[in-house]
Amino acid sequence: MFAMSFVLLKYPWIPGVLFVYIGFFVYGMQFGFEPLGWFFWIIQIVFTACLLITDFIASNYAVKVHGGSKYALRGSLIGLIAGPVLLPVAGFVAGPFIGAVLGEWLFNKRSFRQSLHYGIASLIGLFGSIILKALIQLAMIGIFLFWVLALN
């Protein structure tokens, strides 16, 4: 289950963190939930909240730092959702890029060259958020393993 959570990092509409929690619950069903006290669950909820807002903050930050407008942000978000559906293999990368470029070029009337710059910025935000989410999920799993192996 933990491995599946990392596979799903690239899909924002299927939170991979659900598979982390499924792993916790499988453990609890097999060995009992007693080792996982309330403090453990509070820590995991805090990490989950950080995980969920990471997507939005990283993408918005990268586009804003490079001077992109709300149209690039909206286009990137639409592309992030529609890209993998329309282009199953390449849509994960092409969707946010194309969405940001089209958002700036068509709606904000920026030059195509400048719009490409914002498209690249959206990709930087996307990959940055994936790395941050992977690190947070690793921390969640690491805390779980420490909790059940070292503390019990």
C-alpha cells in the first residue's frame, strides 16, 4: 500500500496519501490499533494537511515568482486534471505546461514566448510539489515504522 501511494503522487485527484492510511489500517486490523495512540494520529493528520496544501502552494509559488498571472495558474490546474485524461502517457507533463501557456497567451494576451516561460514555471512547481509530497509521505511512513518497531 505504501508503494502505491508514491505511484499516485503525480495524480492530484487521487490522493496517494489514502494508500498510506490504508497501510496503517491494514496493520491495525492485523496487529491491533493499540500501538498507534492518539498522538500518532495527530501527527499523521498534521502531515496530511501539509501534504494536501503542498500541491497548491508549490504550483502557485513557482508561477507567481516567474511573473505569471491567475490565467497561467488556472490553465495549469485545468491542464493538470485534463492532461492525463486526454494524453494518458504524456499528459501528466504536457497538460499543466499547455494549460499555463494557453492561459497566458489567450486570456492575458502575453507573447507566445513569454507564455512558454510561464509554462515552464508551472512544470517547476509541479515537479517541486511531487518531491515535497514524496518527502512528506516518506516522513509519515518513517514515523509509522518507528512507532510500531521502536516504541512497541
